[in-house]
Amino acid sequence: MDTPAPLTDTSDASLEPVSPEALVPEAPPKTNQEYVEELVKKARAAAGKLASLSTTIKDQALTAMADGLEAKADDLMAANEKDLEAFEQAKGGTAMADRLKLTPTRIKDMADGIRQIVKLPDPVGESLKMWQRPNGMLVGRVRVPIGVIGIIYESRPNVTADSAALCLKSGNVCILRGGSEAIHSNTAIASVLSEAAEKAGVPPGAIAFVDRTDREVALALLKQDKYVDLIIPRGGESLMKTVTEESRIPVIKHDKGICHTYVDADADLAMARTICVNAKVQRPSTCNAMEALLVHEKIAKAFLPDIVKELQAAGVEIRGCAKTCQISPDAKPATEEDYGKEFLALILAVKVVKNMDEAMEHIARYGSCHTEAIITNDYGRSLRFLREVDASAVMINASTRLNDGYQFGLGAEIGISTTRIHARGPMGLEELTCSKFVVYGSGQIRE
Amino acid sequence: MDTPAPLTDTSDASLEPVSPEALVPEAPPKTNQEYVEELVKKARAAAGKLASLSTTIKDQALTAMADGLEAKADDLMAANEKDLEAFEQAKGGTAMADRLKLTPTRIKDMADGIRQIVKLPDPVGESLKMWQRPNGMLVGRVRVPIGVIGIIYESRPNVTADSAALCLKSGNVCILRGGSEAIHSNTAIASVLSEAAEKAGVPPGAIAFVDRTDREVALALLKQDKYVDLIIPRGGESLMKTVTEESRIPVIKHDKGICHTYVDADADLAMARTICVNAKVQRPSTCNAMEALLVHEKIAKAFLPDIVKELQAAGVEIRGCAKTCQISPDAKPATEEDYGKEFLALILAVKVVKNMDEAMEHIARYGSCHTEAIITNDYGRSLRFLREVDASAVMINASTRLNDGYQFGLGAEIGISTTRIHARGPMGLEELTCSKFVVYGSGQIRE
């Protein structure tokens, strides 16, 4: 009994003092599958309580979340520093690294974004319509939360705060799954938010964050159609593809925008110039930026030289059809691939068309049904363009950059949906709800 | 050369006369994949034209479709006879065979159903809202068709006619995929409908029918997310499961209904009896029929004996909790499995509960969020039940059987959606549309 037990021996015979933790058999680590199941069950359990939480408590929680982000700014930036180091070592990117970066100003912007959501009306409980049936029963439709929403996103950490706040205000539990490149930042933000929310009376689990970055975890999440009601992917093409192919849960995509502006024969050319420059240059990396310009042949000579010069002066590379290059010899010739391409950069495809029909055919063929604009002063053609062009937003005499929740007056948005069901275009608080029928009867039966 | 060629020899050396057809090299039969791709591309091409077809032409086409069904009644019944023979040989079913059967009356009902849809307002083009932004731009939301809708269904051939008519009126191309048991009937109905529609000016391909019954074809269809915008499955559990697991296209499910009626302590017991009998007996095979009855313990003794007797007299088998069996000894004891079961038959699970909280917990646990009703005269509890119970329709003092498009005044319905996005509950013409934003600008740009 006096001989010391070998180091690897943990039998009772050991004389070494045993820490209390060591007496509890260590739980085997959760598999990714178990991890996801626990997460979604907890989320579902929170959904019922969250759905009937009062606006007052939700708004108090949102305010506490905003304050929490500002109070913990240093911790958030320290976590962000880890992501930035890893990112720069791995990829050496600069534009991407900039999107990833948290600064005191950006943290304040995130907090202010949440405070904006406090000011928006709560969509839950709104009675959309009520009518009486011949048998005397009153039938109504009332807005209710969708339930549990999984948000799968990439890079910018502010998406964590935006999504959590929009889901909370609309009474939805969110399961946030950010990209591995921002895992430290997102984890830190999510934990500040969910702590602040719980303290303010939001049920635990209502802001859930997936802190494992394994691909297997995301795939397992996409199969949980019993517990999760909706998946919103926000990111690049490969993310969209995986989510579409793997999800058993309904998906509302925020997919790419290949947006056109068609300058008609009867356009006010000065207005057309202002709009086109804005649509291309104001923020070229966004989905509602113009990627291709279609110009009616009648005004091509009057319009193209100036706009090409102005865009080139703003740093835009012009890739034109044969006629464009003839009129504006500084333009590079476009290839077939340049039409229907989402450049997300200072590049613009330009094509001269015979008439509006050719413009609409081009849009139908190469567009992505995101945002399409006509510049014209012709009454009939403007209305026909509005009616016949298929896109989440169709515009007369306005910049495609205006297809946006704030610009449309919907308040904050979770993104611009390119899916044709449930919500199309900017998706605000109302689009994060569904409805239920309510019936006030007095003994009615089915005859 | 004079020796006759062997029977299997089709070489040029044969002296047998060659038919003109044999000279044309036979096209290899399309693979199922090619077949589906051709179908969906044609459907997508029709969608653009159909979306802007006038109400007048759509209504004329619908009327011609209804007339066509009646004119071809004999052909339809001959096709139906083939299905019935195959079905009876294979399965010897009777109830199922009855659902499959076409009679002159049922054909007239199908035609009249289409004529009802003619009378409903066209949802396409409706301006839902329009508002002005501070920069002077007018922003509006307009109803547009969803696009291409795949409907995958089983047994009753009238679904072919209903679905085609609802999709046409709402400007959607439909791809109909019925069950193999009704393939002859459905093919005959679909070909009458699409011929009549085309003659009236509907673009070819707008009513597409999948005339191959291979499972592979359905699976290939579910992957066509580039061409098909929505899948609506109408059928049993195994169909729902396959569609959910395999589809890359958004799915709106018309899934099972496990509907409860809770008879509160303050219920008018005579009203409760009438409603419960109606909810269970009027048509037990439907998704909105009551499957379980919850009774407040305070009124259990006053209510249960009579209702049990009345339901039993109507042929209903009662499966009760211990208290129910104590009060009504004729009831059979319920097992745990009887709660949360969709019987779709004259069977009813009954449970005595302590209070409304227990009733609501039971509903949350065992219900399917389809239709839930409370019978009470208590103001506070009635409103709390409406607010807190999560279902496509929540009712006070009315039969669950009333959760129906016609009963709610929505006109015809394509079914009752159990999906929480886009449309929840009865899905009429409006729910077969989405919206687009339209912008009337005067030179606005993004600042």
C-alpha cells in the first residue's frame, strides 16, 4: 500500500490526492449530431414562450443588447483580433479582412442598428383582416412569428447582431451559424446578446449560436425540419448551392443580383446619366448595383460617349457590344460571358438594343430577377416594363441601388430575398412573420 | 440471296418489304432525366407569357376546360375503367377504389368546380399597397404569379382538374404529377384540359402533365430548382417524407391534422355536444376532423356520458383516459399512442384535464398545429386560447371542420398548408401568388 502507484494508474490504490472533478466520470464529448439536436430542441422549446412575449420586454431586451455591445467593445475587439490574425495568416486578404474588422465605430453602428429596431412597430399580433361569414362566424388573420429561423452567413460579424435583433423583435428564435473566419467575433457578439436578452426576460435559447464550425454541423442543422421552420442563407454562391441541395427545411435565398438599367429612346439623358452612375458606382459590391446597361439605338450616339467617359472617370471598366465600341472606342469589347455576370466590382457590361422588346428579352435571359430599371419618359412603355419584367423590384426612373428595406421604408431588413415564395425583395420584420386564422364562433358547425 | 433471312435478322439482306417508318432511324427513347428537363424548360418558357395573360382569356380558357370535361365524359370514364381494373386486381381495395372512381356526377362536379373558379376575382395585378417616400418616389407592391408550380398528389383524379384550374387562374404554370393508380384517368383529364386551354389562347406547356409514373421521374422533378418555383405535395405520410427529403425546390406541405377540441369548464354543454359530434362525425377522413377531445374535469361528469353515447350511436369508437373510462364505462382505455394519432376514421381519443393549461400543454405536445378549438363562454380564457395556441386555425365555439377555404370565404382552395411560411391554413388563389415591388421614380438615386 505504501509503494507509489505508477503515474498512469488511477485505481483506488493510488495515494495521490484526487480532485473532486476527477471523481465524476468524464462525459464523452457530444458528437456533432448530438450537439445540433440539443441546440434545435432547446430552440424549439424557447419558441412557444418567445411568441407570446410582450413588446415591452422585447424592446427592453433589445436596448440591453445594444448597451451590452458597447459596454463590451474591448472584449469584442480582442476576439475580433484573433479572427483577423488567423485570416491574414491564412489568406492574406485585404478587402475581405476589412469586412471582417470590428472598430469602435462599427460596434457603435451595430448597437445603433439594434436601437433602430426598438423603434419599429412589433409585427406580432397585428390583425391583418377580419370578416364575417354568412353563418355569423368571424374569421380573421393574425400575424404570428414563423418560429425557429436558422441563419447561415459569412464574413461580416454585424450580421450576427442584425439577425438576432430582427428575429427577437419579430418573436422568432434564431439559430445563428456564421462563417469560421469570424468565429471568435461572432461567438463574442452572440454571447453578449444572449446574456443581455436573458437578463431582460427573454427565454433561454431564444438567441442560439452555433459555436462549432465543422461543415458536418451545418449539414446536420439543415436536416432538422421537425424543429427549424426556415433557413435564410446569406452569402456566396457555394453557400447557396449547399443550402439548396442539403436543406429539408424551407429556404429563403438572398442570392445574387444581375441588375440592368435600360435607357429608352425617350429617356431624359441627364437623368439617365445621374441614375446610371449612381447605380454602378455608389457601392459596386452590393447585389442591387447595376451590372449591365442597355441603351436604345436611337439615343446611343447621344448618350454613350458621355456616360462612358463619366463612368471611366469614376474607375469603371466598360465592356461593350460591337456598336458600343464603335461609338465609344475607349470601351473594351464584351464577351458573351460578360452578360449575366455579377461583377460586384467597377465593371459594366453595355449593349445597344433595337427597342424595348429586345431589352426585355435580354433581361429575361441574363437577369436574375433581382432589380431591373427603365429610364424613360414614355408613359406606355414605362407601364409595360413595370408589368412585364419579372424581378423582386422593377423601377421607372430610379437607381437600382434603391431596392433596399430602408430605402423602401420597411425599416431594417434581413436581406433581399430572391426566392419567389413568402417574401420577395427586401425582407423586413413583417416578412419574418406568418399568419394564423382565428375564428370567433357561436356554435357554428359544418353543414 | 433466295434463302429466307432468319426471323431475328433485320439486315439489309432481308427480302422482306421494309415499311417507310423503318427507314427513319428510330430516335432513342428519352431517359427519365431528359424527359423531365424537357418538361420543366417548356413550363418555364410558358410562365412568362402566362403571367401577363388577361383575365378574360384565362376565364374563357377555364370555361372551355369545364365544357371539355363534360363533352369528353365517356372517354374519361373509359380511361378511369382501366385504372379501376388495375387497382382492384392489384389491391382489391374498396374505399380507395371509390375515391378513384369517376362517374357522370363526379365529372360534372369537376367541371362545376372549374366554373366556380371563373367567378373568383383574378389575384394577379392587384396592387396591395402603395406609399410615397420622403424623396418623392412611389413604392408599391403588386401581386404576381409564383411562376412554375409542381403538384405531386395521390389517388383522387379531381385533384388534376382543381389544381390546373387554380394555377391557371392565378397565372401559374402547373406541372401535375398524379399517382400511378390514377394514371389513365389523370392523363385523360389533363389532356382534355390542356387542349381546351391552348385553343382558348393559353400558351402551350402551361398545363403540363407528367405521364411517366417512374419514381425516378418524380425525384428528377424535385431537383429542378432552376425551373420550378414551388412544390405542393398532397397525399400521405410517405409522399410528404420523400418530397421533404429530396426537394431542392421550396415545398408547401399539406400534411396531417391532429385536431383537438377542448371543452372548458364554462362551456355551453349543448353547444359543445353539437360541435364535437360535427367535428368528429361529419367527415372523419379529412385533415380537419377532430381526433382528440379534451374535457375540463369540472364538467366531465355532466358532459362525458351524453357525448360518449351520442358519438357511439354515430359509430365512433371512444378511447378514453382512466377518468373518462370511469365516468363512461363503455369507453375503451386509450393507450399513449392514441394521443397524437391521426385516425382519419370514426375513432376518438378522449382525455379529462385539470384546466386549460393542461389542455394547451397537451395540444402543444400532441397536436400538429393544424386546427384547434376551445368551447367556452369565458372571455379571458377564450382570448388566451386564441393567442397562445399555435395552429393554422384556432377557433372559439366552432367545429374544426370549418377550417376550409370555402368555409372561410376564400373561394376554392388547393389544400390546407401546414408549412409556416408563405401560406398557412387554407390556400386559395391569393396564396398561389407572390408580390413584386414597383417603383415610380423621377430621377431618385441612393445618397
